[in-house]
Amino acid sequence: MKAETFDSTWKILEVSSANEYENGIIIRRISPNISHDIFLGYEKPANRRMFLIRIKKQNYTEFRQLPQFRGFEVFPVNFHDDKPESLIVGFILNDPSFIDIFSTLCEDIYLTAEKETNQKKMIRGVIGRLQMWSQFLDVFGPQGLSPEYQRGLYGELKFLHTLLIPKIGIEKAIYAWKGPLKGNQDFQIAGIGVEVKTSIAKQLQKIVIANEQQLDDAGLHALYLYHLSLREVADSGETLPGLIDDIRDEINLNNGPITEFELQLFKSGYLDKHRIRYESHGYSDRNERIFLVKDGFPRIIEKDLKNGVGDVHYSINLSSCLPFEVNKAEFTQNLKSDTYD
């Protein structure tokens, strides 16, 4: 069941409640073919959308440990005709600005519940997804990725699609992508780290480094900096959703780890719900450069810091990196397939 179906059902409940109910909750069951009782509801007079799951009271304990969420709340809902041993957990929209993303969240919870027949396991799965959504909303909010985050994600996926997948294969490439996990580098490939930077500056280009570990090659066989310079164009060029669709098609065609890829997209802040926003502009490649990060490279690393200094944030001019540039053939040659056996 899709978020669009939830939206249409909520609208039906809203219209039905307009003239028939002054207060209370009107509900509709949406789970005739799965093991759990799941409903959509509309609450009057607060005019709030609700997603409801019936569980055994004894299984509610884990829900009490959840943090507060942005845009919605979770609490038990009592119906007078419910069985004494049952309880309904309600996910209730409390901020209208989150209405679109709430539908997507409820779709995700529904699909998670649908996969598991055992109620305790279903609850653990739902709890896990809610915790992920809490982190997502805290970082990205309901509006999706900022232009800067869009470019950053596009750069990582461009590297993944055009360089890494052709060299080491889809499965290994997807599992090498560490950017969404906030690793020190965006890609880690058998002892080789790759940090991806994307910019659209027209003249002097600077690379922003987030911390003292991002360009630290300690413990690595080699560390590379991949820089992609882009031209952003309205209603033209390759879009972020278009690139994602191409990677999805390639993964599905080769029976690759599509679930892992989708999870990484989610952790990166990407939802298909926002694709219309992202399709309003695209990118054309201006230039790509690869640099070998080694002694002498303009950087600040952990061993250079005095005691008590940390969380270093700085920028470097791209021109100062030019003496360390390597060509693409040399870089890909270092990603030898036999290092993965």
C-alpha cells in the first residue's frame, strides 16, 4: 500500500467526518491481508491524521522508550469497544507542515509491519524504523535536501555509478559507500579511502573539509580526493532523481543489493517524495579531478593538532592540490579486482 493511497483514504475520512462527527475518531481498516490490525484514522475536532496499529497491551513497553518526534507523536489510543488485553498505538500528525512526509513515514511503517507475522518482531521492526525516521527528521526536516546536500549526494552517486561500479562491481561498490554512515571518507574500498567533493563555483574553487580525520590517511593503503566541478542548469542536465533511477535500474538488472542502496539513500536524506523539487534543475559535468592525498598535501590531520584541539573545519584551494593530481586510469588501476578475493 502506497502513501498516495493513504492520502486518498485520509481525505475520504476527512470529508466523511465533516458533517457527521463533532468529536472523536473515525477509522478505516487497511490491512485485510496481513497478520496485524492496522487502521487509518481522522481525529475531530483537532483535524489530525492518524495511523493506528492494534497490539497486545503487554507488548507496548518498547514504545514508551521512544524519543519525541518532529511533526508527529506516538501514544496509546483507547477505544471503548476494544478488548481488555488489546491496545492501539497511534502515530498522530501534529504539525501540518509535515503532512507529505507523514504519509511516506506511515507507508514505511506499514511495509515494515507487513513483512513480519510475529507481533513482537513486528514491533521491534517498527521501533527500528521510527528511530531512523527520528534521526532523519532531526537532520533534514520535512522539506528534503538543501541545494548543497543535493550536490554532495549527486557527486557521491556519480562517482559510484561511473567509476566504482564498472571497476569492482555493483555489490562491492554499494557496500563500499560509507558517506551516509558518516564515515571518515565517503568510500572505503579494501584499504583505500576516497573522499568526494562537489562544487559549482565558477572561478577559484575551494574544498571544504569537515574535520581533521577526513583527509587523514592513517591506517589506509591510500587515500584519494575526488573532486567534481558541476554546472547547475534549470530544467536541463542530469538530475539527482535521474541518476538514482539509473543506478536502481542497474542494480535490479544485475540482482544487486537494492535494499542496501535504498537504505543508504534514506540515510543520505533522499526520499522519492521530494523528487519534483529535485527535478527542477540538473547538472552538467564541467571537470573531474582525482588527487592522491599523501605527505605534503594541504591538509590538517589529527597528529598535527595540539592537545585539546579538535573538530577542525577548514577549506583548501583546489589549485594547491594540483601537484598531487593523478589521472583516472592510474586511480582505477589501483582499485585492483584481485584485492577483493
